[in-house]
Amino acid sequence: MKKPMHLYCFSPPVMLATFLIEISFAAYVLWRYKMSTMTRLVASILVFLALFQATEYAICGGSLSGGNLAARIGFASITMLPPLGLHLAHAIANKKPGKLVWAAYGTGASFVGFFLLTSASIPAHACYDNYAVFSTLGNSGDVFGLFYYGWMAVAIGLALQWAASLPLHRKRALYALVVGYAAFIIPTATVNILDPSTLAGIPSIMCGFAVLLAFMLVLKVSPEVLQPHGSTRTLHSKLRS
């Protein structure tokens, strides 16, 4: 049985504008800061956010007559957000990515493979004035929701736990990351409570709020924990500040 996923996004021009903001932010992070694990993680999150918006625009902006592949690429891209967020939380807290992080990547990879390799994973879609509607195969939408909520809850919980004992700049970065990811969870959870049928659409309401995470990553997280190019300031000196 196919279950509808209602993607409460904006109109195609707003999708395009959001894509341009997020991909520009990714380019800025790579240009502004020295390459490190955290730099790669922040840039990767921004790129996957932008990719989702690009596929939405490709489907609803009239540039594609058949958007099955674009829809599957879009779902695959947002699949990576919870594992990357968990990994980034570990990096900010100066924790080694252990079995928990690799388990998140492993489960995420299984969904990426499902969406990209199974043409029937997103069997149907339609575009309306301000959002698109997708269908998923069988109960995959419910399982995807458990994956998404579960790993994001783990990342937020660990970030809040670790922040209390960290230096101020790392604490601020973790709190900013929590706020950014909460912008995904809270609106979605609110609608899920009001209308349980929307549990099949984890990517739905979140896509309209994705730009909030992008702003938090660039304006709050990055300045706290990434080192600018040309800076002679070391991490140890920042820890003492």
C-alpha cells in the first residue's frame, strides 16, 4: 500500500532561492575556513540541503517531465542529514566517531541505496501550488520516519549532554547545532501530532525550514569551531579564551 508524503514546501521560485542560499553557504564555508573534519561535515550538510531543494525545483519548476529520479535523489540527499549531524556533534565535542556514528551512516546508506536503486521507492509524485506530494513504497515511509527521528534525537540528546562540560565556544556551537536541527523536528512533530497521517512524510514540513539550519551552521556553528584561512590562531589559544 502506498502512503502519501506531503512536502509542505514553498513555490518553485522560493525553492530555487533556498537552493542558491544553501549552495552559496557551502561554497563560502569551503572558501572561508581551513579544511578539517568539521569543515567537511558542515559543507556536506549544506550541499545535501541544497541538493534536496534543487530536486524539488527540478520537479515542480517545470524543468523535468518525469521526476522519479529527481525525487529519489532528493530523498537520498536528506537521508544523510541525521548521520552527518550526529558526526558533527561528535566533532564539535571533540569525541571520536565510534560505533554509534558508523551505525547511523550504515542505516542511512541502506536508505540511500533503497531510494537510488529502487525505481519504485518513490512510485508517484505531483506538484501543487506551494508543495509537492510524493508516495513511498509500502511501509517504507514509516520506517524512514523512525530512522530520521531516531538519529536526530540521539544527536540532539548527546549534544545537550556534552555541552555542559565543554569550553564556551564549543558549547555555543553545539547549542546552535541543536537549534538548527530542532527547526526540522519541532514543526514536523507538531503536524504529526495534529494529523498522524503525516508520519509518512518526514521530509515534508522540514524542507521549508531547512534554510534555518543552514543559517545556524554558517552564522553560529562555523565561527565558533572552524579556523579561517590565514589565521594564526590555534585551537589551544581559543580554548584558553
